[in-house]
Amino acid sequence: MPELQRLRADHAPALLAFERENRAWFARTISDRGDAYFADFPARHQALLTYQDEGTDHFHVLVADDATTILGRFNLLDITDGQAELGFRMAESATGRGLATEAAQAVCHLAATDYALTSLRAQANLDNLASHAVLTRVGFTVTGETVLRNGRAGRRYVKELKGGATGTAGATGL
């Protein structure tokens, strides 16, 4: 059973492989990260861990049964005043099985309980139907606001959270 894990330093090789292997797949519906992302990956990964330690962001990876392959990323970004932006991406090989919905639901639960957040925002490009479906399934509602994401039209979502701090985030089996 895939497991949602908080991002750690030792995830770096598998995360880089995930990004490289799915680069063309991601570029179909979201902006390409660019060559610099891959060239500077070690420093970028360390910066993400620093942001996480500072509490400004929380990063998670969905790890396959083999415990070494990353199937997806689920991030809570730009935490301010109890709010954060949810961002996620799934490997092409992991789509169509409900894993993105399950992992997004788990991250929403962590946001409410472990991170004491009160609401989440998200956005998806208009042509990214899978992301729209995931957001709707986990309880996000469309705000009616159209946004531009790297030159592409997108739709904004919001989700109010209920819960309270219960502990620290760790691994969550799906």
C-alpha cells in the first residue's frame, strides 16, 4: 500500500527520478520546471527542507510499496495566518487508481490536525481535468475566480478545515 511521508533528505534521489521520469507528462497540463530546476536539484531539495523546518511549508511524497519509488508530491505552501496553498502532482504510471484523491485527503487531514491550518487554497489549469476532479472529491469548492498560472488560465478552489492539533506529521498509509 502506498504511503504518504513527510519530505526528508533521503527522499532526494527518488524525488529527482520522479521529476525527470514525469517531466513530459507534467508539461502537458502544468508548467515545465525548466532545466535549472534539475541542475540545481540538491540545493533546491535542501531549501525545501529548510522551509519545512521553519514551518512556512510542509512537503509530502507518496511512496510506492517498494519504499523507494515516489508516485506523487503533495505540498502545503506559503503558510500564513492558518492558510496554505495545496499543490500536487502524480506520476503518469500512478494515475487513474484514486491514489491522488486518497493522498490529497490525507494531506488535508494533516493540515487540519497536525499543522493546525484552518483553510486551504488550490488552483488548477482549466485543461487539467484530473486535478479538478481530485480537488472536488476532497471537498474543495470553486471560488469562481479565474487565475493565470504561468500564462495559462486556471480555476481557484478553497476548502475550510476543521480539526485541531494532535501531534506531529509522519507517515500515513493509504
